[in-house]
Amino acid sequence: MTLNKQSGNMYGFVTHTWNVIKGKCPHNCEYCYMKVHPQKDFYFDSKEFKTDLGRNNFIFVGSSIDMWANEIPFTWITSILNHCKKYPENTYLFQTKNPSRFIKFRDELVSLNCVLGTTIETNRQELLNKFSGGEGIHARSDAMIIHGFRKMITIEPIMDFDVTQLVSEISRTYPEWVNVGADSKGHNLPEPSRFKIDNLIAELSKFTRVIQ
């Protein structure tokens, strides 16, 4: 099978995506871009292991479903990581709203050239409860304190927030960079003002690189 080239404006640094687990994401976030497609229950597509992951690629593994969700079997994740290990000259992005599971797979992940990421759309838990899935805000940032890895945080789609509190949640993870993005698909999320976003970016820029 052929490795999928990255398309769209998801992340400019990603060259390809690879999805072994397919179907409806257990998190069921209100704004999920995959909901425009007909979806059935998530499943394991073993044919994807015929894919040559190549070399010198930056591959987002699990871009269409959160492969780290609690509902995903342990053995599925292990099989995916083992296939990645066969192609050590790539860089792999693993992103989740359930980063405490990274800790459980630390021994497997540490042998890969990878970036670990999580989404923190806001510091306001009530908004997360309404529009997003996965772990709570503090649980996400707490898990991302994991040492020995390159890390990134994505604030996308950004929802209204409190600058000091959101910066505090993010800074404690020591991310290499932070992505900031809007509700580009028009899901009518409670978005902050441009002034507040500019203030956030200024504060984040004091300790990390910000990509918009």
C-alpha cells in the first residue's frame, strides 16, 4: 500500500499520514473534521502493514482517529509502533487527547524518533466537556510532562480561555512548539477575540515557538 501524502492545512511540517485504525473516533468531538464522511465503528486495518513507510518522512500516525483513546486495544498500538520501528529514519508524530497512555507505552516510544503531542483547546473545562472528548485539561498537561521526548501542543480549534491559566497549563509541558488554529470548519465554537489570541501568542513566545 502507498503512504498517504499530507494534504490540506493540518500541519505544514507533516509530509505523510498513516492510519491503521480507522472508523469513528471514540472521543466523538463536536468539531471533528472526519464527521463529514460516513463512519462505522473503529476497526483495525491490517492491510496497512503492507505500507512502506520510507525514509526521511515526517509521518502523522493516527491522523484520522485518536489511536491512544482508552477504547483502543493495547495490542493494536503495539503493532503500529513495531511497524514504525522498521523505518527508523522517519520522524513520527503521535497526537492524542489521552496522553496519559503515552506513559504506558514509554518503553516502546523511546526507541522511536518521534514527537508527542496533545490538544489543549482551552483552559475552561466546561467548554471541553461540551465540545471535546478525551482526558481533562490538567490531566493532559500533567501527562505531557513526560521527559525524554520532543513535545508539541496544539490549541486547535481554539476556544475562549483565560490567558494566565492556559499559559500555565502549556508551559509546564515544555513543548518544542505550539500550534494555534481557529475553528476553520465553522462549528460555531465559543472563540476568543483577536486581541486575546495575540496576548496568548505573546506570552507563549516567551518560552516556545508558536505556529499559526
